[in-house]
Amino acid sequence: MAEHEDFPPDPADSAPNIAEVALPLGIDQPYSYAIPPGMRVAAGDCVRVPIGTREIYGLVWETRRGVAGGNLKPVKERMAMPPLRAEMRQFIQRVSDYTLSPIGLVAKMAMRDPEAEAHEAPKFGVRLTGKAPGRLTAARARLIEAAQGGLIHRKRDLAERAACSTGVIDALVDDGVFDVIALAPELRAQALDPIGRAPQLSDAQRGNADALREAVTKGGFAPVLLEGVTGSGKTEVYFEAVAAALEAKRQVLILLPEIALTPEFLARFEARFDGQPGAWHSGIASARRDRLWHAIAEGEARVVVGARSALYLPFGELGLIIVDEEHEAAFKQDDSVRYNARDMAVLRAKIENCPVILASATPSIESRVNVSQGRYRHLVLPDRVGGRAMPEIRAIDLTQDAPEPGKFLSPRLIREASATLARGEQVLFFLNRRGYAPLTLCRTCGHRWQCPECDAWLVEHRFRRALVCHHCGHTERRPTTCTACGAEESLTACGPGVERIAEEVAEAFPDVRRITLSSDFPGGTERLRQELAAVAANEFPIIIGTQLIAKGHNFPHLTLAAVIDADIGLVSNDPRAAERTFQLLAQVTGRAGRGERPGRGVLQTYQPKHPVIAALLSGDHERFYAEEIAARQAAGLPPFGRLASLVVSARERPAAEAYARLLAQAGHRAIRDLGVGEREAALLGPADPPMALLRGKHRVRLIVKTARTLNLQGLLRTMLRDAGVPKGGARVDVDVDPFSFF
């Protein structure tokens, strides 16, 4: 054989021997590890690797051939997990680049513990034996009543339904009243019928549903804004798009704000598709999330309804993304990786090459501008289902019709509520403020109770007999005497919270059943489900609530929605304050009149001529959007300009101030080097934010404002690089497109 003849190379000589692994840590780059001979590792794999003295799981970002010297630690194990697809890794990279977040922290949101399912403990339930208890308390009686029917019940679910502790169940097990039964493993996903029980749609609904079906069937990236007034049947319309995706054997992701992830929504889904979707949110047990994660990755789960974190689930056949209530600020994550799930949903749809539907009765300014600039298709449902009228909105000018001293319900509102109740209809009293009062002070010396860890007043929660910080969670017992001067019975509550409104409503309507709903009330999801069902059945003529009650619910007997303080949020340094207030008030008043009887909305305000209040009273939403968009454009604010917030924090204030000054110097140099004017790039600060102390750390903030055409992320990276590593325990949090300015 001739010496120059070529031989095929040994595959072992060309196989990758180095893995770049993204670790779930706050580091900017993947770490390099040696791939041991004989181990097959590819991009997207989950591996176990050493770091320091411990071992952790990471995501293989890429593999390569190189010189793997002895300084590279070896990959310990390739885990038996479905690998993350190239599209998912591209999405993770784009989120990391856009938010300036370490790639490992973004990857962490897309991964699960590879050993979680294997270690899941067996589940047990209880079933009545027929034996009577030796002692029958009220709690035991409720349990036995709730457990009738011969079914097996999970202890936690049964305890929630009976409003008692699981300890009562354990005692009845010991008495022989309940048997303990091993439960069969839960199905990871239910089968769904795309035909199911399709509703009769109106002509407007059918036209929009057909357009969405066509987009899903055709495939390809297609962003759509589905705008419809409250009660117009948007959900039924986008359910038709879900059906089209199921018919095409594609997977669907529906994102909702966690507050809107209600049992009512899941029940509507099940009624349409004869099965439940996979549910993904913070209230789902970790073991169930692990099972669902695998079911999604393996194509078993076809539809998932989830909060913003569901955006990072490993769909392999994604054919449609829906973002309901797309305007909601709850889609923005304000810690760790700071991203807007609405915007990242559009990005993921583009990478996956599938349609994305953004649905809202009060769309965000950003989405409206994207429509006007031709980026999004616009589908509109202008009328309520069944020809029902939109609620008539009226203002009560509190300068002319003031409540009694120390009260918050005006005489006119009490009269309107009385007349509504006399007709057998429901009334909603809405105040978007938890607790009893936002401030407690001593009448003798003026002392105010402040959080020791934050620049915030402690909020009284009277039903808990506690003062609570709504920013860090600090809680202390409500004192009976002033801790500053020792005066007795001198503490007074300043301003209203929802509990105080409930107290005043009870005084005004003592003989009417009422219920107070707030996110910080105890009882869990099962109790909330029961309470919402009772409200829908008109068992409670009066509802007092916060934002928990404002969205995602259909109460057919509710005809009067009263906003106690419509001015909350109008005075703010937040550039989105007017937009947010408009959206919230429109959504709240939109709860009224969704049944057979017409509805009314009442806004108590000191500013009846404010543009937001005026737009709601006139019903001219288009004028509000036009004026708000024009104001944003003139000021170069999003979506016509770009903002980024850099918050430097440290235990010691001098450390925070020192690094903030370095960032400011680096920022001014970087802007000078760009050679642009102030309208193209400007740096504001450093200055104290409204919350200059948060969770025991001092905070200093800088704002970077640029034109849309300027590379904001590049400017920020230059600032961070030139400012160097923070010292003295300081850290910097970067928020691109901030929603919070406190």
C-alpha cells in the first residue's frame, strides 16, 4: 500500500473532549470541563460537574476539540434527562444578552433537578371506614361531611375543604375513622379533545377565531394583538387557536399573570377541551412540576397554562404561545433575571417560528405602538357577548361629596350601594391596598412605625394583630402602648386598607352577607376556589377586595363596581403611572354588568378632570391611548426610547455611593466616546431612589436613557467593565426596560 494513501481518521481522535458548561451561578461565562474518554456528551445535555469542593448540575452549552490539560476537571456524569434543543439554547442566550444576566442563571430557569422524579415519595390518601368517632368536634364533623361518597382524598385537599388542619385527619386515622390508602401515580398529562365542546360564537368572535386558526394552521412567526372589551369573549376566541394547534399535533403555552391563574379559568378550559391543561405556577408542588417538565419535554403534555416562568419549559413541538392580560406588570420579574415575559414570549415565538397572541381589554402602550408600526396584526372585539352594554362609569368628586370624618365611603356611594343591594344585585368595593391601614402613628408624640430594614412604613394587618412591611416581610406585634413615649391607647391608623374598608362596610350594611378577598388572607387555593364560587352564586351580596378580585372572574350578579380611591397611582415618578391606573380602573369597573342586568362603575376621586379619570368617564379609550403615546414619543420614553436602571446596593452606604460614582464616571465617558447628543443617550444620577433602604441594604440608582437606535446593552457593558468589580460588599443590579422605580 502506498505511503501517501489516506486513511479515514479514528473517530476517537476527532470527538469533542471539552465541554463548556453553563452553571446555575451568577457567573458570566460557561466553565470548561474535560469529557472523559468513552463518555458521550453533546450540547443541551444535563451533566454533573465539580466546582470547588462540591458537585452541581449544569447545562452543556457546547462541546469542542482542544487541549484538555490536567487543569480541567472532568465531567462526572451525563444525566438521563431530555436534552435542551438548539432553539431553547438560542432563547436562553438571547434572554441573557438582552437582560445582561449570567447565562447560567437563565439556564437554571429552564432546568430541573434530574433526580427529583426518581426520589419522589409515594403518596397516600384517606377514605372513610364507616366507623363513628369517639368524640365529635365541629372540625371533625366538617371533615366527615367533606369526605362522604366513598372516595379517596388527599389529606391537604380534604383539610382545605373542611377548613381545618391535617392534624385533625391524623387523629381520626388513629381512631379508625379513616383508612390510609396508597394513591396511584398521577397522570403526567391529560388527553385533550380539540373538538371538545365548542361554544356558539358571535359573528365578531367567529371572524377573529377564524383569523387565529388560519395563522396557527399556516405556521410561522405571526404576532397578533387580540383586543376586546371586558366580557367580549376573548378567551373563547383564542381557545379556537388552541384547538387548531392541537389538531396540527402542536404544543401550546398559555401565559397568565399568577393572579389570573384561577380555578375558574382551568374549569373553562376543561369544559372546552374535555381535559385539564398542565398547570405551572408557584402554588404547584415541586414534584408535580418535575413530572410536568418531563411530560412537556417528551411531548406528552400538549397544553400548559402557567405564570411567567412557564416560558422556560422545554417544549419540543411548540405551535402557539398566548399571553393573556398582556398589559399586566406581573409579567415583569424584578429579581435575579429581570425579564418581561410578554416580550420574551414574542422572542421565543420568533425563535420557534410560531404565532403568538397577546390578549387584553386594555393593551400596553408598547403593543399598541407595535400595531401602529405594522409589527403586530390587530384583531378587535368591540362589543360584549350577547349585546350586553358596557358599564356606565361615573365619578364621585370627593371635594363635593366627602365622606364623614374618619370614613372613606361617600354618602352618595352608600346610597348607590343600598339601592343595588335592594334589587338583589351584588356590589364590589375595590381598594388596591392590602391590610388595615398603610401607616400607624402615636397621637401623643407623633411616632410612626417604620420597618427597621426598609424605608417603608409598617402596614397594620388588624386580623393578624400585626404590623407588616410589604417589601421585606418584617413583622412585629401591634403594640398596645407607644414604644417611643409610653402613651396608652394613643395609636391611630392613618389611611385605609382593604380591611378598614371591610370594617366600614360592615357598619354601613350590618345585615348583609359580605366577604373580603385579599392575597394575604389565609386558606390556600381550595378555600379561594370555594369563596369565588360562592361569590359567583350570589351567596355574598357584598365583595370587598384588592387586585385579587379585579381580573379573571365572571360574577353574573355583580352590577356595581366601586373604586374607593381612584387616585392611587396617579401621582408617581413612574412613566407608566397613568397607563397602569387606566388599565386597572378599566378592568375593575369591567367586572360589572357581565350578566343579564346592566352594570355601573363608580370612581371616588379628588381629580375628576384628570386625563385618566376623564377617559374612563367618557369611554373614549382611543383618545387616552393617542395622548399617552404622543406624550411618550415627545419625551423619548419607551417604547420610543429605551431605559435601563442600575441599582447599587450595600450594607454600608459609603460602599454603595462609591461604586455608583464609578459607574457614573464610566457612563459619562462611554457616552462621550459614542459622540451622540443628550437626546440619543443620557445618564441620570446617581441619586437615592424612593426606597433608599431595602432589606437592610442602602441603595443608589442610576438611569440610562437612550434612543431606540442606540445599542443600550453595549453601553451598559462598557460601563460595567470600566467601573471594575464592586468593593466593600457592594453589588449592582441591572434592569433593562424597568417597570419598578422604587
